[in-house]
Amino acid sequence: MTDAFLQRNYANAVKLPSDEYDYENMIAVSPEEVVLLASSRTSESAKLIRMNMQSGLSTVVWESGGESINKYSLRLVNEHVEWDTYDAEQSVNRTYKLASGVIESQAGTRYASPDGQWAVSYSGDNIGSLITPTGAIEQWRTGAKDSQPLWLPDSSGFVYLHDTGEQIGDGAGPYYELALYDVASGKSSILPFAKAYWGTIEWLEPGVSLVAHNGFDDVVALKIVNLESGKERQIVNSYEYEYLNSFVEPVSRRLFVSNEGKFSLYGSEGQVISEVAWPADLDEYSRLNKETSDRSTERIHYYTGEKGSGRFGPSQIQPSPDGSQLAYLLGAIGESVDDLVTGTRIATANDDGNGTKLLTEDYMYISLCRWSPDSSRLFVLFSLPSDRKQLYIGVIDL
């Protein structure tokens, strides 16, 4: 029965060892290989495992020792693997790089300019210093919690969050202003945007616009700021965080937002480019809910697959590396006693959310789904409905 289930859903599936480790993250490093982050259930240790999906052979490429790894930092950069750690005893952050079988590390975090001539060093979550083209280290202003430098594409400077010295309160940290550091003059200038809680920032269109993830506590919030026009637009402010997914598309540089009931694309001015309704009638659980309510406080579920506190819908949405497709999980979001269906199925769609196709036949417990670097296949970390403890990695060819 197990073999029939696997063959019905995957082109290939590899059983993972059932030991004392939990598999917390996974990235694909080639069309044949993945790297897994495994954390011990009995200690603070973790390891990275490189696995070949064709042969099923695996190799431990790194073990943590006394450091704790940021599981969300595991990433593929220019065909090599990077990750970040923290050593509590020495109060040191480190960035590791695995390239051609060799591991390199450096204390702190450095963000290099696009031309590779300059770099900004991070100490904790704050800007620590500038590294000049000659290798000289210039101390950043001391005592300030300036953070999150984003280099301009021409390497002439970087945008960052400038610490005003005022505290917001409730653990939200300092009030920040958006500022610009100019390499040629060595000076910073405050940009004409709101002084506020900015959260984390990332480029939408490098040098032109950025996205601020400025939600706090249970609120998910997104703001688009255009540096050229001076406009800032709050586009999301929601407590329904279970349903909300967002990311900057890697090729088109548009912001994709999935909120309850629709997929939306936003441009660099915060304008809506397109809206697509979530898929419906793909199976018996994804039918639209026709119920209505006269009470404004009563929440009406989008799908018939939801009941009570159960959540059903798209989750873990991610773009393909070539920017042409999306992959996501469709089904139960989290786990609830009210779920009408257990687990999720794998779906793909066009880059705007249109044209959804279900790729797996059955619902199952899927932890992670990852694109191969060439966008030709998906790797899926999952367990069977009949055995939650045994994990597999499955391959779906597109």
C-alpha cells in the first residue's frame, strides 16, 4: 500500500532515517540533490545533510557544535549554500558558505555592494562598520541601532533604517526613519517618509521601491515605498495571518500577495496590477462556500473544506527560480480537530495565480516543498497519513 501511494504521487521518493533528529528546513542545490537541516531532539546540536535523490546516498557536510543555527537562513546563493549561526558563549554571529565541498566562515554578517568594492558589516542586528575597497574598516556611528542596509544597484550607497533614538514601546524597539548613505560624500540623509515601526525591508525594484514588512504582534502588514515618487502605500494590515503569504517575484520584481480569497500582484507604486480568485472546485474540499451571514462579526469561510477553527486554503506559496510559475500547498493550514481534510496537496499555477493544477493525488502531511534551481522539478518533505513519524523526500517532475 505504501509503495502504491508513493508511486501515485511522486516520480521518486527516498525514505529518511528515523533517528533522534527533526528535519527543519530543506533547499535544492541541483536537479538531483537537496541539503537538509536536521536538529537533535535531545540536545542543541544540528547538522546539514546533503542527499542525492537518484542514489539515495547522504553525507553530513556540517555539524553545529556549540553554535545555534538560524533554520530560516539556509539558502542557495550563486550555486553555493549559505547559512547563519549564533554562538551564545562568545556573542558572535557567523555566516557560513559551502562551495565545492569547502566550508568557509566569517564572524558577523557582511553585505557587499553589487560591484564588490564596498561592504557593510553587521554586529548583532545593527550596522557595525563599513569596509572600504582598500580593506580599511570605518566605524559606523556608535550607540545607534541603525539596521538593514540595502545597497543601491549602482553601488553608490545604500538605503537603511535610521535609529531616531526614540522608543515605540511594547517591545517594538526604536522609531526608525528611512535614510540613504552616500559612498562618495560619506554622509547620510533622511528620506521623506514616515517615522514609524518599519519591521524588515527588502527591495521590490532595486533602487526604485522597497517593501516594508511592518506588522507587529499578531498583525501582518505590508507597505510599498517608492523612492523616486516619494509615495508610500500600506497595502496589507490583517490579523488573518494564517491565510496571508507574500514575496517579491525574483524576475518580474512585483509583490505577490495571497490573502483570503485572492492572489494579487502589486507594482512599485503600490498599485494593483492583477487580482485572481483562489482556485475553486479542484476537488470536493475546495468548493466555494455559498453560506452567508447577517452578522458582521461572524467569519464566513471561503471554502467548504473549512469548519469552525479549521483553516483550508493555499499556503507556503513560492515562485519558481525562472519566475514563470508558483508552487504551493492547498489544504489544511496547520492542524485542527475541526479540519474536514487532513494534510495538503501540491499545486502549481502561473506567476499571477491563474491556471492552478493539482500535482499530487492524495492529501498527506507535507512539511516543505522546494523548487530545483532549474525550475524543472519539486522536492517535497512529507509523511504518510498512516505513519506521521516516518519522513520521505518526494520528487515531482514538471
